[in-house]
Amino acid sequence: MNSTIIDLGFLEIKWYSVMILLGVIVGGILGYRECKKKGMDKDTFIDMVFYGLILSILGARIYYVLFNLSYYIHNPLEIFMVWHGGLAIHGGLITAIIFLYFFTKKKKLNLLLIIDMVVVSIIIGQAIGRWGNFFNGEAYGREVTLEFLKNLHLPQFIIKGMYIDGSYREPTFLYESIGNIIGFIILLVVRMSKKIKTGTLTSIYIIWYGIIRCIIESFRSDSLMLGSIKMAQVISIIGIILGIILWIKSRKNELYIEDTVIRKK
């Protein structure tokens, strides 16, 4: 699978970068429409997305580098070559939450209400971004046979792209992308309700993505490891627990999601 779209010698455009950018654009458009509907002004939204995105990418990269430190110590310049791949979603999400905490505190906005409005955008962005991993030959699973992939009724270009390092691999990137699309639909349906309490969408996102990632991670062969432990599963399990706690607490919340974002609880 050719990971490069355009190679002019002095400039290379990678599929990975394009898919990440596409995910950001689609998520950004959906997020802006929802935030505008709830009363957030354009400048506040732009500041939130601009700084949040930069810090999230930085956090995703740092997270990935830390769990591949032995490689990057000997290849320090590779740390800055993000277009080669290596953005850990969990690192980006953790950084985004920390940023939003301080951002909403400064702007006197309700943190959970803001997250409720953007999680739908985030999960569809993740679904699109996973295709960047496909073109980079990342986020793949165990060795499988060609017959196994054909039985999944996959398009030929995906089967061809899953031939990595001399063997066919399970398309776990695709499993997660589909899981995120299903999560996107679930969140959209829930959001159509007129009486959703603040924190509900956030808790559903955390629980759903935690379950999907935890299951799929058990099939992956290129996971970020801490010794013999897959870190994504650890973070996912913690997320599921926190999501359930948030769900229970949101049932007692008096603030509904249709309230304007300017209101602070």
C-alpha cells in the first residue's frame, strides 16, 4: 500500500495526514453547528478547536513516543515526523480533556455541556482518522490467511493493504472505524431526545469507545505496551468505570443539554 499521495521530491503528501485532516474537518463542521446552535460564539469555538487540536496532537504524539522510547532515543528526529504515523488516540483525548477543563474554567462555561456537544464530532473524526492508520500500515491485528480476509467480503484494496511485513493481517483498524461509526449513530439518536441531562452523551461516548477499544485491542499486534500490559486496554477499562460513574451522576443532574453553553453549573 502506497502511503504517499503526492511526491514532488521537496514535498510529500501522505494519506495519513490527509485522513487525519479530513477527520478534523468533518468533526469540526459538525461540532461548530452544534455549538452554534447551543449559543457558543464563533470566536470562542475557533479558540477552543485551534488550541485544543494543537495540544491534542502534541499529547497524542508524546504518549506514543513515551511507549516507544527505545526507538526514538536512537532516532530523535523521527519524533517530529508525525506524518509517518504514531498518534495515540488516548494521549490526545487525555490532553483534550485537560485543556477543556482549563478553557471552560477561564471562559466560565460548563465543562460537561461542552464535551457533550463535541463527542459526536470526536467519534466520527476518530472513525475517519483510523483510515490514516490503514494507509500507514498501522493498527493491524494478528496474522491471518488470505481466505480469512476474503470471507470478510472486503474490497480488494483493503485486502491488498493488509499484507504487511510478509503476511496478511487482521484489519483491526476497520473494526474500530466501524465501531466508531456505530457509536456516532447511537450518540446522534440519543442527542435527538429533548430531555438529555448534561453528562449523558459524554458518559455514553466514554463507555462505548472504552468497550470497543478494549475488545479490538485484544486482536491487535502493534499495541503500545507497558511490559506485558496493553496500555489501551488499561485506559479503556478505567474509562468504562469512569463513564459508568458519570452516567449515574448525570441522572441526578438538574442541567439539561439543551441549555445554552453560556450557563455555568
